[in-house]
Amino acid sequence: MTVRCPAGHESIEHDYCSVCGIAVGGGAPALLIAPGSPSLTACPACGEARSGVDTRFCEVCRYDFTGKVPPAPLPNARGLVAAPAPAPVPPRPRALVLVVQVDPTLDVEPDPGTPPPEGLGDVRVPVTRPELLVGRKDDVRDVHPDIALADPGSSRRHAKFVAMPDGSLVLHDLASTNGTKLNGVDVVAGSRTALHIGDEVTLGRWTRIKVEGAS
């Protein structure tokens, strides 16, 4: 008497398949097959009774009795093959905020006639527009920056914060007279530099702008 291994082969050995070598006792139980038996009468994968000798696939687990192709996908209740799972959605970039501060310690060449203003708290500017112009307001020249500074050391059009389509932020120096620093290092006039949370931009005589994530 032969046995049917979990892969569907008739094996003359009862411990390891004499055809493919897998353990006969591993996975689903092997089926005993009497000599001369024409075909399987039950699925070797799940044990479901085979509906007929000409039936190719198990009605429960879709096991292929011929061993030629992998089982077809199971249909859903309406007879349609289930669609593949959608690709994961990448996380949305974190919203950014620019924190504008007056820092008197930055004023290395103080002018008694124009001292740094006192008592001003931080100004938080959410990055919700494609560009934010930084500089001194000038009604005569019709210059109205998004981040208006009362810092005589800053230019009217000093720099821009540019929001990129991927959610990142770029500092664009507009070739200002007194220059711009990023984390204490001078940036090249007219250059564009990528910014990250925690970066600090200093300009003018006492202006500091920090990049933070929105809370």
C-alpha cells in the first residue's frame, strides 16, 4: 500500500516521500492509497472530499490535484476575485512654523540711536504659503514683506522662505546688503539652502528666525 504525501505524490515510503523527499507526516496528514486506486478522493492539503475524479481544484483551499499550477485565488461572495491591497500611503510632511525673535546678543555693533526693541515676544508664523518674504516694510517703495522686521540691519527684500511641493523648506537669500547666516555660518548671496527643524537663520542686527514643527 502506498501513501499520498502533502505535495500529492504517491510514495512507497511512509516516512519521507519517495518522489520529492518531504516528510510524509509534515503538514496535512498523508492519505493511504490502496493499490490500483485511480485518483485522490480527498484534498491532501485540507482534507475536503473531492467532488469528482475529474475535478481539478479543491473547492475549499483551491489545491490543484494535478500539481501543475498554483491554486487560483478564492472568489469573494459576489464571485469576483479580491483586488490587491492598496499601497501604503506615505506620511504627510509635518507642518512647519517660523519663530521670529529679537536677540540683543546678536547686535555686535550696537547703535545707541537704534537699540534693539525690548519686551517683544516671539512671533510665530505658520508656513502656509508657497513663499514668505522677509525684510523691512517700506510703504513708499510698496514693499510689504510677509515677515516684516523693524531691524535696521535687514534689507527690504532680505530673504525668502520657500515651501517645496514635497513639504520641505528652502531659504533663498536675495543678495541682501548685510547677508544672512544659517546656524551661524554665512550663506552664499543669492543661494538656496534646504532647511530642517531646529535650524536658525540670523540676519540684520538682532533678528533670529527658528524653524520648528507645528505643535
